[in-house]
Amino acid sequence: MDKTTLKTQVIEIESKKNFLIELLEKPNLGNLRIDVNQALEELDELMDEFHEVFPEEKK
């Protein structure tokens, strides 16, 4: 995978964060809330690491 493709895919993944946040606000998630929280935490970690490697991509 080349650098441009990697950047494009990670930025696309980052754009999905709002969906997870909106999903977390729904009252009827039940046990799924744990998985959504975990996904948000892992997404934040991924983005931190991505911005360490590609600081020019930081918003």
C-alpha cells in the first residue's frame, strides 16, 4: 500500500467518527454501547498514531 492510499483510507475512517458518536447517543443500545465506546477509543488511538507519522495531515 502506498503512502497516498494509506492517508486517504485513514482520513475516510476518521470521517466515520461522527456516526459512532451519534450512535452512542441513542438510548436503546444496551450492551452494544460497550462496543461503540471501544471503537471510538481505538479510532482515537489510530488517529493519534497516524498524526505522529504524518503530522502534515493534522487538522
